[in-house]
Amino acid sequence: MMLKEKMGARAVRLAFGLVTGLAVTQAIAQDAPIQRVEVTGSAIKRINVEGALPIQPLSQEAIAKTGATSVAELVQTLPAMQGFTIGAVAAGTNSGGRVSASIHGIGESYTLVLLNGRRLAPQGSGNEVNLQAIPMSAVERVEILTDGASALYGSDAIAGVINFVLKKNQQGGDIEANYSQPTAGRAGGSRYIAATYGWGDIDTDGWNVLASYRRDEQDQIKAIDRDFANTGYRRFSYNGANYVYDNTSTASVPGNVTVAFRNPAGVPRMDSVGFSPYLLANGNCPTMNVVSSNNTATTRNCTFDSVATIEILPENKRDSFFVKGTKKLGDNWEAFTDIAYSRFDLTARIAPNTAPFTVATNSAQFDRYVRPYLTQAQIDRVSSVAGNYRAYDWGTRDSQTITESKHAVIGVEGEVAGWNVNTALTWSQNSIDERYVGGYMRNTEFRALLADGTVNPFAPITTLSPETQQRIDNSVYHGSIREASTTLKAFDVRGSRELFALGGGAAQLAVGGDYREYAYEQTPSSDAVNGVIYNFNAPAAYDMTRENIGVFAEVLAPITKELELTAALRYDDIAAIDDALSGRKVGKDQSKTTYKVSARYQPVPQLLFRGSYGTGFKAPSMLDIAQPVVNAGFTAASWGCPIADATLCRPGTTQYNVLSSGNADLRPETSKQYTIGARWEPSARLSAGLDLWDIKMKDRVGSVSEQQAWANPASVPELFSTYTEPATGNTYWAFLRAPLNIGQSHYRGIDWDVTSRQRLAIGTWTTTLNGTYMLKSDYTVPGTTDQWTTSLNFFGLNNEVVFRHVIRLSTSLDTGKLSNTLIANYRNGYTDAAATVFNFNTGANVRNFRLEVPSFTTFDWQGRYAFTENFTLRAGMKNIFDRKPPLSLRSSSGHQVGFDPRYADPLGRQIYVTGNYKF
């Protein structure tokens, strides 16, 4: 019986060692000591074998073989990950380069990220953790639970859990350095250097201190550095016809004008008109401008190719530091502390600033640039004239975001009266300082330049005199615009023990509880509030806190040697939001009891069946509930007037302002989910597994997209508000993006893997083929209860694509000192976002045009050579065949045009080398 048990444990340990998309780690030896450990997804300490829940572990060597240089890059290469935020969207947003994780495309706010089993402070008012804060060089392994775990961890674990387990009890040190460079020029290079050292041995000395430091640097990539991203006026051929996708901007240089007219009662309506004085005077548009393909009967604009001035990958620097201390307290107890700090410095550069301005009807500007292109009837009814200018001479808009992540845990663990106990205090904070360091104009100085004629907004790009350039340089704003932070204070305690004997072993019980307080603050700078920056809307001020108390219990019952059952129950109480600025509570207290049951059945050592069923819930974020109406930028695409009103419409087709607000009446989201799967290992040479999972959610929190709103504005009139430009005082329609419980969603898929291990004369050849096969990614159309739509292989209303197939093939040949690994990454094609394009063959615009984006496959190679036991060198090549991102016409998720940076890396082929020395 003992031999059979050891063989079964070895079999499932080999299966558990399968790494999704990665090389398989070495199997645990049969004679290794058996230790009870706490596995992600359970509070019960047990022998670490394949359990009832699908967990994908990544070892240090498996991580190294991917060539990933950061936690973000590592996580986002896994087939189970879809729908995450990438760092590149920092160009044009205030994300600060935040990178997230999202299991199965369900969403980043439904994937819980842990560090050594405990929560980190999120970035923002929700629960989305910035992976840039994880100290990569201190990571020992990663455990990914691809099943909901709300019954153990709380409301934000509906999609699953990612637990980064850091190194412990290391003696001696190691130094590692890496250099990576794309082959397409010098742009986009990166490098890091890391050092880790451990003092003391917990087993012999009774204490250990581990310290790790790492410095990362990433160079920028400009749009002009890549031919697939270098213009917003993108020509392409499709199905035998020639088109242009025009994503240029009506904020141009020289400027366009908008003329609004009075419409007194009893006279024919006169709509606003827009035109480029330069175009009407010269018959063409100057450098960096084109005649807009989106011109209408009321517009004759030149539009500026702003995409040619942006960067598609921002430069950044990161310093991260980690310290772990462990001290034995007698024979049965240990005290521990984790301290992590990171500073992420990102500078994002987007197109030169837009600068709307007014033109007085009694001015020389009006007489020269406007009057000649109006009829007398129009001149008699002019209400206002506004110019739309691109401040090209001020350079790109450069924003520097300093993100600091601080995390401290102190606790004890040990045994008392038969209980394994673990308890700790956590303090964690994520803070941001956003600064403008280029391209934004000071209000008083810029108005003076316009007023005295030093800057003519109707003149094309030209060489400036030294005196003019000096005045422009002196008018550039430098300074902080806001500081924001999210602080987590938490206490948790959990314990587990054996209860009584059953046919398969001892039944076990775990109980625990936790208290968490989240505080979200944002303070705009005095310059932002006092109007120092031209045409600038100051960020809102926030000071919000919310408390969460949760308790849980978990029971494991090994009914027989073959059958094991587990049940968990949790109760959460989440308080209403305490808004210190208004002095009131916002929203309602929200509570919920969730549960989960799971089973594991192993009839023979070579075959394992498992399954689970559970419920979950998630409370809306603090800003979702309590945010006032604030300016939130512009629509991603250009649109016509949503609601006919001569005084509020912008002429023709253009971008409209976006406003954002909270909703105090939001309800919590709830879920029901199940998994069922099997693992099979007929021999040590072959193993395979699959897990079918299904998640249904109700009361999803989201918002109506701009595409849906403009498709039928009359159906959502409450989402069209007004916005007044600070620079001109003119008021126009604006789109209000407000959260609401939009309805239901249903996700289903299969995670699968097959691994072959062959011992050859020259070494061991290991091949793993694994992936995620999505069956459903459906949701109800916002505002409806029974009208379903999808994002499966289709760019949906949520501005996302969920891929049916994400597959990864990894094959490694290990020959002692030398190892070679080849990895293939595959995503299937999909139907792109709807866009308006101009057909050169017919000479007309085509609306709701959708491309079929082809599949995307890349190959990576890495070679590793161990010169000695202490020195290892790795060299590799990512995207060996330099596959360029396929053409996409999506207009959301960043300023990049021509490709979707979420689904295809703009770096191209990269060559890298990594050296590691242990001492």
C-alpha cells in the first residue's frame, strides 16, 4: 500500500509539474521528504500533490526558459491570460504604465493577485494590482489557480488567483544581468541587473534574511520607428479594393475653424460649418496634414497626422527592492516579515497639444481667414468662431508618472494544540505622482503669444526665429498635476488541523478571518486647480475609505484512498464608502455568503478526475459608486452630432469630449461557476490533462460604449451631457460614460495540455503543447436583459476580443550543461472593430467596415549553457521570423493606430543575453 501511495504521489506530482506554455520542470524524486504546504486555493496545509482545483505552477527554471524579463511579460504570455491591460496604453492615458493580469478574458478586476499569499494595494479605487510592483528577481515560483476562489479569498477572485511565491531561506548570493535589443534599429532596447543575497540558515541558525535588488530600463519606440504604426492615414488593400483608414485629427496646424450661427425663430435653420482656411485658399493641405476623408457637406477640413508624432512604447525605469526575514521562535513557531518596495518611472509622449481658441468677428484674423469663405447670409448670422489648433511648435505632450509601491507584512506561523496557525498584519500602498514635463502650455503665456501675433495658428509648420522659439520654450509648463494613492491596511488569521480519521486519511478543518481597509486619495496640484495650464481640466479630488470583514471555513474529507471531497464557506461584509470630502456615506453596505464544493477522484495512480462548483460576488469599486462627473478625455473615434442642436453640435465628423461619473445605486456582481477535468499519465513519458470551466455572472458592472451610443443616440439620451471648453467657453455635446449593472455574462472554455518526455542518448527531450479553447464569451447588450452579443473571435461592444484558440508549444532538449528551448505562440484570427474607411475604387466612405484580422504566430528560441555550477549564460531570440502585427482598424485602447498593441507586440524580433553568477 505504501509503495502504491508513493507511486500515485509521484504520478500526480509529475502531472502537477506541467507548466502552461512552458518547459516542464524536473519531477520530484520519490525519496524526497514529504512536507505539508499551503497551496493556492486552499487554507488547509497538505501534501503538495495534484488536487481538486486546476493550478498551473511555474518554477524558476520554467520562467527563465520563457525569456520573460518582467512579471508582466511572463504572465501575459500564458494561454489562460486574455483581456489584460498592457503598459503601452500609457501613451494617451493616465495609467502610469500599469500592467494587469486577467484569467480567461473575464477581466482584470476579477483576477486576484497575491504576494506570498497576501494581498497587495491595488492601483486606483478598485482591486487591479499593478504587476510592475512585483519584484521579479525575488520570485521563486508562481501558482495560477484558473478557478474561482471567492469562497476563500473574497469578492475579487471570481476568475481565479495568481500567487507569486518569493524566495525563502537562501544562503549566499547571485547576480544576474540581461540585455535585449530589437533587430529593427536601436529603438526599444531593454536591460536589467539584479542582485540577491541570503544570510543565515533557518534550519541550522534559526534565522534567515534575504535581500534582493533589481534595476530595469526600457527604451521608447516611436511610431515612426515601425512601418505598421507610423501614420494615422493608413492606406491598405482588402479583397481587391483600395482603402484608406483616416484616423487623423481636426486639431491641425494650420488650424481649422468652426463657425456657429444664430437660429432665431421663424427663419430656416443654419447648421455650423467647419473648414480649413489654408485648404480653401491653396487647394491642398500642408506638411503633416491631409484632406480629411471624413469631410461632409458642412466641413472642408485639413486634418493633422498626429499618430506620426506619438510613441507606441513608452520609456521607463524601475527599481525594486525586497527583504524577507525569518526567525524561529522555539521548536514550533516562526516569525516572518516581507518588505517590498518598487519605484516605476515612466515617461509617455503623445501628439502635440490641442489648443482651441476663439476668433473675434471684429478682428483681423476673422477678416483674413474666415470672412472670405462665408456667404453674406452666413456672416449676418455668425454667433461664434472657434479655431482648432495643434500646438506643434511646443513639441509632444510628455507626462512623467512616478509610481511607488510599498508593501510590508509581519506575522507568525506555527503549531499550537494541533492547529497550524498563520497570522499577519499587512500595510501596502500604491502611489502616483503625475507630472507634465513637455508640450503643455502655460495659460497666460500662451494667450499672450496668440494675442500679440507671435504665434499665428493659421500658419503652416515653419522654421521659427530664435526669439520666437525662446518665448515658446518659456511658455511650456513643467510640474505635477496630481498625486494619488491607494492604501491597504489588513489583518488576517487562519488555522487548520486534523479532525478525525476517514477511509482515505484524516479529515481536516481550516477556519480564518480577515479585516481590510482601503483608502483612495487623489489631490490635484494647485497649478491644475488654478488654471495655470491652458485648456486644462483639473483632476478631481478624492478621499474615500471602505472596510471589508470576511470569515471562512473549509473542510477536507478523504472519504476513501481514491475519493476526496472539499467544501468551503465564506461571509463578506463590505461597508459603504466613507467620502471624507463630502462628509457622508456613499452607496450601501454590501454583504454576501459564498460557497464552494470540490471533489478529487483517483481510481488508479495513472488517472485523476476532479471538479468543483461554487459561487462568488464582487463589490463595485469606490469610484464606480462615488465618482462625481469629471472630464475623461475624448471619444476614441470620430462621430457626427449625436443629437441635432445647432448650438451644441460640432460640425461634421469629429471627436467629442467624454465625461465619467459614478453610480451610487450599483449592485454587487454575482457569479456561479464550475469546473470538471481529468489528468492522465499512462507512463513517465507521457501526461495529459484538460479542465472544462464555466462562469455565469449577473449584474455585471460596465458602461455603454461610444459605438453603441452613437449607433442609436435616441435610445440613451441620458448619456449625452454637455462640456464647456476652458479655453473658449464654447459648450458642446459630450458623452457620459457612467457605470451601471449592464446585465449578464457567460464564459466557458477548456484548458488543456499534453506533455511528452523522452530520454535520448544525448539528453532529455521534453515537449509540452497546451492552450485554452474558448467556447463562450457572451454578454447581454448594455441596457437590455435578454439581447446577447459576443466578443469571441469578434471585436465586441466592450472593445475587446476573446480568442477561441491561444496555444503554446514548448520543446526543450537538455544535455547536461547545454539546454535548447523552442517555443511557438499562436492566436487565431478574428473579426476587427467596425470602422469608417474611404474606398478609392468607388470614391465613397464605407461605414461599419470590418476587417478579418489573420492569425498571429511567433517563434522564440533560447540556449542555456552552464559553464560551471556557479555561472550560467542564456542567449535567445524572440519572434525569430520578425512577424509584424497584423493590420487592425480599432480606435480604442491607446493612441496607437494600424495595429492592436494588446494582441501583438510592436518590438518585433529581439535578441537577448542573460548571465547569472552565484556566489
